[in-house]
Amino acid sequence: MASDSPRTGVSQTIPVSNPTPEKRKGGGSTSEKALDAKTLRRLAQNREAARKSRLRKKAYVQQLESSRIRLTQIEQDLQRARSQGLFLGGGGGGASGNISSGAAIFDMEYARWLDDDQRHMLELRTGLQAQLLDGDLRVIVDGYIAHCDEMFRLKGVAAKSDVFHIITGMWTTPAERCFLWIGGFRPSELIKMLITQLDPLTEQQIVGIYGLQHSSQQAEEALSQGLDQLQQSLIDTMASGSVNDGMHHMVVALGKLASLEGFVHQADNLRQQTLHQLCRILTVRQAARCFLVIGEYYARLRALSSLWASRPRETLISDDNSCQTSTDLQMVQSSQNHFSNL
């Protein structure tokens, strides 16, 4: 009994003392694994934050570079606009200080729009010559329509700032201004020009185009009559009353002038709807040819203005002398005819 007792005690103490280190070892391993997971997660978060910081820094540098390029482009556009006579001081017959900031911004945007217009013209011409599929050509035509819509949007913004600049066409060349109607092209005249350029047309297309021309003429007449009435109303307002009431009449006249923006908006809306309607009436290839004809027509008008402005002074003098001589001859001939009838 006594000899068994120590063995029993030993056998009882051995299993009790052995599991303790194992439990400690196991517990430490779990804690270390949890710590490693947290560390890895924190390191991953730090790496992600550093990556985002680098991206933000790169985007900021790119933004600075884009702003620098944009500023350079604006300066170049400003110089080009002045050289092309787009500003009042460059070719409009007024002082450069007379132009408003809104008009100056529009002129720069318009110069940039003209550069983009050349690209669209090249795409239309290349697409027609390459005999692209209708689906591919439709993408180019839709791009040109969006390009025209952008022009109407720019004009709408500028009209809110300086409606006189838009309605008088000071942003266009002198040759273009000869054909302006309320700050843009006359839709019915544009359709008349296009009809001869779009043969062959189906009977349904002919009916649709002539119907569009007729409705455009009616809308043009209504707008022209409204503008005439506004002008007459302004004349009556400015000419009536005494000198002492001059300031009151000025206030009334200013209120009436505010309606000019509405006329420009309605005229541009008519022009925009005409272009979209033409696109719906014509096939995609006819529409591409239609817009190419329009673009080339205005490019020729701008070129004509440049040629006119760059004529040698000797030519100008000789032309003036020839005009004067022709006028003198007509006067002499008229006098001879008058006396011969006596």
C-alpha cells in the first residue's frame, strides 16, 4: 500500500504538469496570428493610402499642366482672334475697349470652335470618299450635329451677356455679316442653296424639304415682323416726351432692348431645328454631303473676307478710281439721255 502510494502520486503529477506549457504555447500562437493579421491589414491600408496619395499628387500635377496649356491656348486664341478681326478693335470699327468680357470670351470660344469645325469637315469628307458603312458615317454626322448644337449653346450664353455682339454678327467676318439674319444664317436661304446640291432626291424627300423651307419662311417672317415692331417701338420711345423725361425713356428703352435676347434665342432655335430636320429627311450620305456643303460655303466666305482685307493698297486705289470713273461715265450718259429726250 505504501509502495503504491508514491507511484500513484507520480502518475497524478506528471499529466497535470505537462499540458501547461502546451496550452501556453498554443495560446501564444493564436495571439501571434491575430497580431500578424492586424499588422498585415494595417500595412495594406497604409500602402493603399500611400497609393491614393500618389494618385492625387499626380492628378494635381496634371491639372496644373492642363491649366498651363489651357492658358497658353487662350492667349493664342486671343491673338488669332485679333488678327482675324473678330474683335471690335480688330475689324469691327470700334475701340478694343468697347467689347464686353462676355463677348471677348465668346470670340475666343468661337475661334476654338472654328478649329474644331475644320476637323469635322475633314471627317465628313474622308468618310464620303472612303465609302464608309452607313453606321460608321452616322457616327460622323451625329458628331457634326453635336458640334453645331455646341455653337448654338455658346451663342445663347453670349447673348445673355452682350446681345448686340451676337445679333450684329461682330464675331463673324465682314463677308458673312452681309448675309446675317438676327445673328445667324437664314434657314430658308440655306435650304434653297442645298436643294441644288443634294440631287438625286426622292419625291418624298422633295416634299419634305420644300415643306421645311415653307415653314422656315413663315417663322422668319414672323420673327422679322416682331423685330421691326420692336425697333419702331424703340424709335417712338426715344423720340417722344420732353428733354426732362429723357432718363425715364432710357429706362423704358432698356426694358424693351432686353427682349432682343428672346429674338436671338428664337432665331437660333429655328436654325437648330432646321438642321436637325434636314438630318431626318435625308439619308445619312446625303446629310453628310449637306453638312459638308454648308461648312465649305462658310469657309469660302471667310476666305473671301481674308482676301478682301489683304488686297494690296495699289489695288484698292485703282479700284476706287475705276469706281469713280464708272460713276462719272454713268452720270454723263444719264445727262446726255436726259437732254436728248427734251
